[in-house]
Amino acid sequence: MSENHPGLVEHTFDSGEVRLNYAEGPAHGPPLVLLHGLGRRWQVFLPVIPALSLRWHIFAPDLRGHGKSSRVARGYHGPQYSEDIARLLRERVSASAVLFGHSLGAMLGMWVASHHPELVRALILGDNMIVAQRLRNPMYTALFSGLRDLARKGGTVEQIADGIGKIVLPVPSGGSGTIRQLPGNDEAYLLSWARCVQQTDPEAYEMTLDGSSLEGWDAETVLRGIACPTLLLQGTTELGGLMSDADVALATRVLPHHAHVKFRNLGHALFIQQPEPVLRAVTNFLESL
């Protein structure tokens, strides 16, 4: 996967506390802001950017402590990530934007839409926890611990990719297996993932593992602040999806304008490994705005 896509230009935005790196596409329509998950970077959206940029003005930041954005010691609390994005929207994005977040990025999108409604036109939530307690999912605890250790250790992209492939995960169906044995985790995918891990502050993983990054998160309060149209994209829990049926039930009860798509054959990675079905759902929602 190439580092960049033709037509995307990287810029730096100084939020006062951090320097955020972000990619921007040509102004082919209203703003669409892509927010990646924990331990990733903006390039993770490359599978969907070419199609989306035909009709939208893409902005894709690296979150603080990720990609080429700067790091802050113990600076990875949900509101800190979210306020960076709110400042970026206010100063670099000309109109209220659609936010499309994946995993952690979707939780940050919820926070921004709830606390700064004037900045957000619509929200797309890609398989994130909504009712977020301390991460108790054994699969993700094993995954993030393994990735944190690899980020701390450093090394070449190839060495990190090899390390990711060897992380042993308990699988929901019982038993365990290495990441390399799971479908979709071929060499090219592991290398692109390793580039993300190489550029992630280990403390971002650590604060997720110890629960401090989401301290004070109250799902119902956040949801009650969201008035814009919202699309919920749910992976399948048996395949590692994080958005639970209880999350969806709460969101659909509280959100005034919502749509929901459940992908039976996709886990948490959604578009990263299978862009087509996700792109179809996202495009239908965007066209309905």
C-alpha cells in the first residue's frame, strides 16, 4: 500500500498542544473527515479514499501520538484527542463536516458531535464500543499488549510485521491462534499494519489497557448530545467486532436520526480488509444527507 494517494497532500496543524499531521484531498464537495483507530494512521483509509474523494473534500488526520503527529506524555485521554479534532475542524475545515470514525476514531467523532454540534453535519461510527468500560475483551487485551510491546521495542517494519504475526489471540469460538493464522492477515497487510505500529506512541496503547484513556466516558450522556444523522456500522462479534447489540440498542433508542448496518462477514477491521460492502453502506448514507 503506497504511503500516499495521488491528489492527497499532507499538512501540519498546530493545535497549541500538539502538531497534527493530516492529509487533504481536492475540494470535490463538502468536507468528510476520516478518523482512524488506536495504533493506526490516516493511510488506513486508503482502501476507501479514492471512491469517497470523487464527491467529498477529504481530511484525514493522524491522531496525537500516531503517524506523523506529535506525542504527549500521558496525553491520550478521549477529550484530549477529541479537542484536537474540534480545533482542526474549526480552523482548517470551512463548513460543518461529516465525521467517519473507525473504532477509537468513531468514539472521538461521537464526543465532537456531542460537545461541538455546530462542527458536525453527520456521523459514521465504524464498529466502536459505545458503552465503553475498561477494556475487558480478552482478545483486545492480548492484541493491544502485544502491539504496545512491539511499539516499545521498535525495529524495522519487517521485524514489527513478523512480531504482529506472532501475537497469540484467544478467539471468541474458544482456543487461540496467531494473528498470521487469521484470515486476511497476509504479508502485505501485516507490513502496512507494522508501519502504523512503528509510528504509534506505546503510551497510547498503555492508556487504553489501563482504562485511563476513556475515564469519565458516559455513553448515554454523549449520545444525548448528538442531534445529527448517524450511521452505525457493526462488525460481527464472533469475528472480533467491538460494537455490541446492546450498544446498537442504546444508540438507536437515544439518537434522533440513525441508520444501522450489520456486516455478517466482517470483523472489527471493516473496510481495512474489505472495503466494498462498507463503501456501499457509507455511500448510501452520504447520498441520503
